[in-house]
Amino acid sequence: MPRLSQILLGLACGWVLSRLRLVPGESWLDGPAVAAESALLVRGAALVLVGLAAQPLVRGASLWLLVGVVLGHAGHGLLLGWPLGLPAWDVLLVAIVMGLASWGSTRRDQSDSVAGVPPAAAVVPPAVAVVPPAAIGERIGLFLAGGAVALVLEVVARHLRLLGGGLAQDDSAFGATFLVLVVVGAACFGWLASLRLFERWSLPFLLAAAAASGYAGIATLERIGQLGAFDQFLRQYGLDTSWHATLGADALLAGASLVFPAFLVGMALRGARGAGSLSSTLVGAGFGLAILPWLLRGDPAASTGTAELFAAQLLPFGVLVAVLGAGLALLSVPGRSARARWLTCAVASPLVLPVLLAPAKPLFLLSPWEKMPTLPFLAFETSAGLATVESGKGGLKLATLDRVALSPGLDGVRAEQQQIQSAFASLPPGVRAGRSVRVLLVGQLTQTRASQLIQQDAALIDRTGAWHAAMPRLEGELLEDFALPPGEVISPSEARERLLAGRYDLAIALAARGDPPAWRSLGTRPESTLVARWSAVREPFFGRLPDSTFAGSTGGESLYALAGSGLQDLALGVFDGAVRPAPDAPGRTEFVRLDGAPPRPTPLARLLLRKTWRPDVATRAVTEALAQDNSTALTRGLAEFWRAQMPSSPYETESQQIELDPGVLALLRESALAAPPSAFVRGAWEWLARVLVGKRDIAAIEAYVAPVAARWAPWPELEVALARADLEALDPDAARRRLEPFAGTAQPNGTAQPNGTAQPNGSAQPNGSAQPSFELLTVLGQAHEQTGDGRSAIRAYKAALSVRPMDRGARSRLAMAQVRAGDAEGLPAIRALLQEDPGDEGLKPFLGPGPWPHAQDGYAPDPRTH
């Protein structure tokens, strides 16, 4: 086969292997995951297609062919990256190229031998002149061995992915590394498999050995995946945990765990002999991938006490099938004596020893790059990956799937709150008036999400996602005894049918971490349904943004909405069926125009960046596109803000890490003063006020926050920031006068609860609650203390604790104020706090008879994160 044809066939095969992958977001109804049955079926189909193209290959895979596979896979996965997913015209074109290259190979091989007699015996070595095709028994054995090797490699890869970034680009890096090692193994050791002595024996034997070496891969990952060992492993190569999920770290992890299987597979591919041998192996590998999800199907109603099967426990099954398949292939090799066949089977039989000697046990690789160990409340295997419920910041319980977050941490609660509020605010007025909104949630239901949906008058909450079979178990741990409205967990296909039948008033897909959704359209939109699909802009948008959620929709227009936690955690939503608000409506959804997807970097460029820097780069691209398409003070201010952001020292506070210059603040002030602020603008200014307070920039607060607060008064959140600036300026009486009018009044309509943090039970602060915010009451208490009014301070702190009962800072301030005021409850409260934390030096002086330390004048530390 000419070298050019070999390279061309290899390029086409590598392209297909990279292209035919389903990644999270293939369907927006799947959420931030992908159905394993579909994903592995598509990847298996790619291997079958490559196997069919390899049918004519008589003397195995040449080095030129393997190099072409590497270039095709890496070129698509690392330099192009998208589109991924189901076959399209490009796959058809590549399949034609594969067919032509394969046909050329067939003609060449036929010209090498006519009726078994070489046409040019003088130039064709006798050792390679005639290669009989694979017998039927040999093909069946290679089919079984190839399927078992693919299953074992997928088991190792499932655990390897737990140490990556959970993105398609990480899978491309892992796959490219494996293929490079296959080429190295073929180049360095393939000559051994090609020796005349081992002809027809080497392929089945090496396949069985590759399956057995999966134990070495799992053992390597178990060693690296321990807390501290992960950092040690990277430091051997000049990296550290800050380089996690980059090209270097991914390549090192894949190389360490897959080097032995890759070398053996490379040797096996070089040693394949006989038409149909290589094809049977690859087709079997495709079927081996396709059956893995069915082997991992568990009982949705299982409990933590139920014995369950984990992916690592499939290794013995894979090795046994590989050895049995190899034995059948060895016994079926044509032209060998029975004694030789049974002797080679005996030589291969020790490959089952790892099954007998190495215990098959579950392996949990839970973010070993973190500073503290991850201790999950719940962990179980699903066909889609390892599902866990674990503790997050602020006491929130987080759900993950293959280490990709299915629910937000404390920092993402406020951003999700605005996404949910914007979606409900865009419903037709008649739907909201009934206070019985039927909701389809694409994603994992948690206490914070459920409480926010209920506050927005959701009367029914159905939920769906690619991991829907695991949702009941996750909900049992996440929701505990939380009272839910009616609703059920349904599959994405059932959700599609109900959605198209008009059974929901609102379908909402919340922004999630990971690969952005493809946002594929559905059928004709029901006129009574609003669909709001959110996507985080921290990851690049791939492909063109859709005009509509529904194909062939003629009613209404598709609107793009903006939400976020202040100016951070930005999300872009596509709304279908939304009611466009009046331009001057207060608290309205912030709709923007976006003519096309922002420019995207290549996956390789992203992999060369530390993962902590990537969100800023992606968000900057989106805000630049928004500023170009809208050219308003708000969008220009957003673009200028993200242009100014840069990597900061980890020793700075959260507020100090944020870059704010007067030009950005002036643009955002202009936007806020021009019209009644939208929900996004209101949230942005509340966040900006907190950041400026954290920076202790009194001049900026007076210049930018004060005019906005005065223009749209009453605005309690901004008044809190101004009050804290008053305290900083040693004017506590002014701070008291600012906050006292809000101490017993309700929040204005459309205003998000200022603190936005979770309660101890995990539920978000209720929107529109009649009680003032925790921060307002805490700062008011500090103002009373600094003016010498201890009794009023005690009342303010008690009111704050009614909002957040377990807050230690408020409990400490209350106890100290009570001791200073001579309240009998003060001393027992001090003792209880010291019993919880004996090292609290600030409380110890209050155990004595006095005089006690006075309340600190001036700066009032933020009780939250800034």
C-alpha cells in the first residue's frame, strides 16, 4: 500500500475517532452530562467504521498508517475541537476517503499475489508473499479479545477522566497521548511481533496482555490519586497542582496510566496478519465499548448499604474474556499443528494471574489536587460516571458527576437566583397571576433551587437530565426532608414529549460548569410555553448560536438574556416565548443582541492556559462581542471591566483581586442612572458596592454608589455600603440614620435578597422577605455600638440572628454587647462560644469583671466573603 494512501487512511481514521464523540451538551435536555449509552454507542460506531476500513489490510497497521491516525485525531481534537457528536456531512466525506484508500490497498494486495503465486518472486520476499486470510474461529476470537481490550481501556479511562478537567479538550489530550504511545510501541517493539516465528500468534497474545496490563493502569491511578501524591507526581516533571487540567498534566497522567496497554496495542497492531484479523479486532472493540453502560446499570432505588458494582470491578471480566478470545484465536490459526496451537494457549494462560492475585475493588479519585480531602456523603457508580454528594463552601451539599459539578457552590447561588428570577419575570402576566407555574427543570434539584422555584410560584417541578436514573438517590441526600411541590424525575425523551405537548409553562436549563451545550432545536414550540436555556460564558461558545429553540417556529422571537452574580459568573440565556419588557420597567430581564458566537480559541490554546485563567479569557470574548453588537454603556462597561482583569496574588482578599478603574465605574453609573435598573444592573451595583467596601475605597463609594442609591431610592443594599463608608469615616451616627428606616421595612419589589447566601439548612434567603437583610442588621448593630447605644445594638444583633441563627460573628458581637450592657445572658453566651473555639482571644477578656474592650471604631468588616 503506498505511503500516501496509508497516511490518508490514517488521517481519515483519526478524524473519525475524534469526531464521533458525544460530549456534555449534545442535547440541552441532557444538561451538563451525556447519556453514556448514546456516547459509547457513537464511539463504538467510530471503531466499527475504522474496522471496516481496515478489512483489506493483510500485514497489520503500518507505522505510516498509525502516524496518520495520530495526526488526524490530534488535529481534530486539539486544533479544531468542534463540531463533535452525531454524524454529519463531514463524516460522510471522511468515510468516502476511507473507502477509497481501503480500495487502493485492496488492489495493491491483490497485485502482490495472484492465486497465491507472487508475480515478481525476485522482488517479493517469500516470507511476505502469501498471507492467508483469518479463519472464522480466529476472527471470532479476535472479536472477543478486541472487545475486552476496549472495555478494559475504557475502565481505566473512566478513572483517568476523574483526574482531568472534565472537558472534551481533556479527553482529546488523553486520547492523543494514548495514540502517540501506540505509535512509539509499534515503532520500538513492533518488529518483535512481526517476526516470522510469531506470525499469527502475536496479535491475540498481545491483545490479552494489553487487557491484563489494565491492572497496572488502575494501580498507577490509585497511587497518583491520593491527596499529596498528585502534587508530588506533577512536581517530578516541573509542574504542580496549579497546572491541573492543562496539556502537560493531562499528557503525564495519560502516559503514566496507559503506557503499558498502549505499547502492547501498538505491537499487536503491527503484528496483525491476514485479511480480516485487524478488522475483527477493531469491530469487536466497538462492540465492547457499546456494552459497557449496560454492565454498569444499577438499581435506581439502591441505598448506601446495597452492594453495588463499580467500574474497576469489571477488570476481571475484561481480562478473562480477552484471554478466552485470544485462546480461541490461537487454536484457530491456519497452517499450524494442534500441538503448536495448544502450546501457545498454555503460554497465554498466565495472563489470567492478575485476576487471581490483584483484588478488584472500587476506586474513588476525588479531586486530589485540592488542599483538603473530599469526604462524600454519598458515592456510587452510574453508566454516565461516578456520582457523589459532598460538602461545599458554606455548608452547601454539592452534587457531582465524574467530578463535574451538577449543582452550584455558595458563589453560584446568587447567579442562579437571578437566572430563575429572570425566567419567571419573562412569563406572560396571566401565567404568573395564577401562582401555579408548571416547571420543567433541566438539571439536578437541590434545596436552594427548589426554594427559589417555589418562591417564584412553581406549583409543579419535573426534572430531567442525562443522569435521570441516578437523580432519585442524589435528591434523597440533597433534599433530605425538604417539602417539594408535585413533580417527578423523567428521562430527556419523556421531557421532550411533554414539552412539545404544552404541559409546561416554563422549561428552564440553568447554566452549569463544563462544556457549553450545543442547544439543538426541537419541534414546533407550544405557544403557552417559555423556554429559558442558560449557558455559562466561562467556557467558549462553539458554533453558531441558534435563532430559536424550536425548529420551524413561527410564533414569537428568540431573545438573548444576561444574568450573573454581579459582574462575575456571567450567563447567557436564550429565551423562546418570552414577553419583551418595557425599556423602563424596573427589575426587568436584561435582554441583549448577539449576532453571532464570539471567537473561540482552539482546545490546544485552552489547554496551555492554567484553568484559573480560562474563565476570564472566555468571558472577555463574550463581553467584547456584546459590546460590539449592542454598544450601550452597560455592555461597554462590561467589556472594559473584563479587559482590566488580570491574575492576582492568592494572598489578596476577594475584593482586592478585582480590578476596578474609574472608567468602568463611570460607564456602569451612566447605565444605572439612565433608566430604572434591570435585574442584572441592580445585582451588578449591589456587587460593586460590596467590592468597593472591601477595597475600603470611600471616595469611589461616594462618587459612584451614592448617586445611584439616591436616584433609585429606597435601595437598602447600597445604603448598607454607604453606611459602612460612614463607619470608615468615623461617622457612626450617619450610618445609623441611613439604616434605621430599613430595619423594619420590606425589600422593594424586584430586589434580590442582598446577602444571597445559604442558610444553615442549605436554603437560600427568601426573595422579597419582609425582614431586613442579615448584613443590614449587623452593620446597624455596629453603628449603634460605636455611638454607645448598647441596648439598640443588642436588638439589632438579635434580629440579625433571627435571619441567620448560626452565624458565629453575629453571636460573638451580641454576646460582647450584652456583657458591656450588663445583660445576664452575656457571660453564658461568651462561655458557650469559647467552648466551641477555646482559641478565640477576642472573647477571653469578657470573662473577667471588666473594664471590657470597647467596640471597634471605624472600619466594619464584612460578615460575608469580601
